[in-house]
Amino acid sequence: MPNADFESNKITVKQLAFSDDLSAFKCDQDDRLGCDDFIHNEDEAKLFQKERHGITYLFSYEGNVIGYVTLAMSSIPAKRMDKRSKELVSLKFYPSLLIGRLAVGNNWRRKGVGRYLCDWCLGIAMALSEKVGCRYVIVETDQNNVNFYENCDFKLGKELEEDKGKAMWMYQRITLE
């Protein structure tokens, strides 16, 4: 991984467990999306996972949590037919993997960890695309994070009006081999 300040082979990934103590993990720096509250509030991340609204994965480096992602299934509206095929395939939506939350620990920012997490999510989406169908990885973020996601090869989608201001949908199409 270019420009990474860590050895990616030393990163371990595990699904969030109810017994996990995350008190040492802080991602509250510039946290306009509430990622720190989500992972620390017992009624959010763990309950979200228990109800299968999304699954949270913890990423650790040398025993310390450095980031997390929460993934869920989603879809985006299909507005056109597949032009590569002579047969018309009409869909009402494209199956997608939603990055519901993506957070990097305060001490791990600007070291390549966020890019690593995005690439990991893309790998999950590619694996899903072979088993259950998945065409895109999507994320809803705010304007302040658009550059980060663009650097991770996401494209800007629709701007949304939210209670807290403007949100941006971004997407990355899965490359089929």
C-alpha cells in the first residue's frame, strides 16, 4: 500500500462483540458524523448489530483498535439498462454495500488507514458480488469528507438535504472480471 505508515499485514479484523472494551479508542477529532458516539454508546453500535441493521468490524494494529467500519446492505435506484448487452436487463435498483460508518482513531489519521478501510470494504463487496449480487459500494457523508472519498476512488452522487445540513451520497462501482 503506497504512503502507508503501517504494515498492512499486521492489521487484524474482527467483528464487534458485546464484550469489547473500546474505551481506549477515540475517533472524536473532526467527528461531525457522530462516529465516536456511535461506537461508544452501548445503545448504538452493539444494538445496531444485534438487530442486524449493520455489522461493525474493528481493525487493530499490534493489539490496538485503529479504526472501524459498519456495513449494511442497501441499493441505489437503477435509471438505465445495461448497454453492454444486446439483451435488455431492466432493474429497479442496483444492489449495493453501504458503508454506514467509517472511523479512524485520532492517532492514526493521515497515515493510510482510512484508505485501507475503504479498500477492505471494496473487497467485501467484490466477494458479495459473487455470492449474492452487489454492484456498488456507497457511503453517505458530509461535504468535509468528499475529498477523502474521492481519493479512495468514490464518485460524487446525489446531494441530500438532512436535518443536520447537507449530506452527500458517494459511490464506487465494483469492477467485474
